[in-house]
Amino acid sequence: MKLILLGTTGYHPSDRRQTACFMLPELGVVFDAGTALYRASKHIETDHLDIFLTHAHLDHCVGLTFLFDLMAERPVQQIRTYAEPEKLAAIQAHLLNELLFPVQPPGEMLPLQPVHLLSGGGKLTHYPLEHPGGSVGFRADWPDRSLAYVTDTVASADAAYVEKIRGVDLLVHECYFADGNDAQARLTGHSCLTPVLEVAAAAKVKRLVLVHINPLMADDAELGLAAAKHLFPRVEIGVDGMEIEF
């Protein structure tokens, strides 16, 4: 199965990265709808699109306003956007307020369910994360593979979500800050590098890909991964357009 990293930064796009959006094209599943959502049209393989939002901060949902162009380039029969009910209400009341966006985008908005069934015998579950305003992470399990997506949270090896991601084949985890920015990470609800690597080690995941990288970093080397990789060697920094087989 293939995961495409359509957007791998947070807060705002940069010349190198768009904001959060990740796609399983074979399933018509998208995680988060940041500024990179417009890229999904080139990868759609299904007659539907199911968008699962971690939360309602703009860098994760503003792409919902791009759905008209996506449908023009690659029409699908059904679009469904899932999020916690209070997040859907905020999006509807503010982002899609007629003074900001005068026409409702195509598709339905539906509350997240405890379990969503996925093609190939898979199931998708979610769990709470520590972040201002609240966020959720996702885990997808099939009989022969598994994936977890964790973004916008303060990483810690003893965080409750570690048990929710235990043993996954692929962990896609935010890493906004290099080490040494602990106070700012705590204030904004984001993660520094070393705690993310410690989470991956504690959860015994097989592979880690770092995303939601600070858009002010001019070069990925600024994250400091080369010096910290010994903490969890099976790690790499995600970039826009990366395709991951898992």
C-alpha cells in the first residue's frame, strides 16, 4: 500500500513545503486538508474521497476550500469530511462563513466514528492528543500492515498515545522543532526532535517519518537529525511528494 506525502509543513506553506495533507490513493483516504490538498487530484484512484481531519486549525483544514478545483480536475461521486463534531461546527461557522467563503464546498461533513472500516479489511481508529483546542491521532490497521499518524502534539515517551501506536509498521509523526525549543513546543502544542524519536522507540514502531516541519527551516539539516538518529535509526524526514510503500 502507498502513502503519499502531499504536504509536510505546519503553520504556513513555504517555498519547499505545503501544509499537512497525506493520501492513501488506493483507498480514497486523505488525512488532513492543508494547503497541499489541491495536489490530491493527480492521485485519485477511487470514485470517492474520505477526508479525516485531526483538528480545525487552518493549516490542517483550509484546503477544504479548494475542493471545487479538485472536483473540476478529477470528479468523484462522493466526498466526505470527518472530524470531531465541535471541529466541524467551527469550520462551518468560521472558515465557511459566507463572508469568508460564499459557496459551500462539495461533499458532506460527518462526525468521526469510533471505528471506520477501510478497504482491504482495514479499520481506522482515533485517539486524543495534547494540543491547544484539542487534536486527534489516527491508526489504521489491516491484516498485514498498519499505519499511525500523529500531528500537533507534545511528544513524550510516557504520553498516553504511545500505547495507541504501539508496533505499527509506519509512524508519521510531527516534528516541528529542533531540540532546545522545549518551552515554545509546550506553548504551541508541538514536538521537538528527541522526544519524537523516544516515542518511536518506546512504541516499538518499525519505521518513522517526520512531518509538520517548521517552515522557517531553510534546510532539513537544521532539524539536527544526523546527531540524534542513534535514538531511533529507522527514521527519515518527509518531503512533499514522497511516496512510501508500507
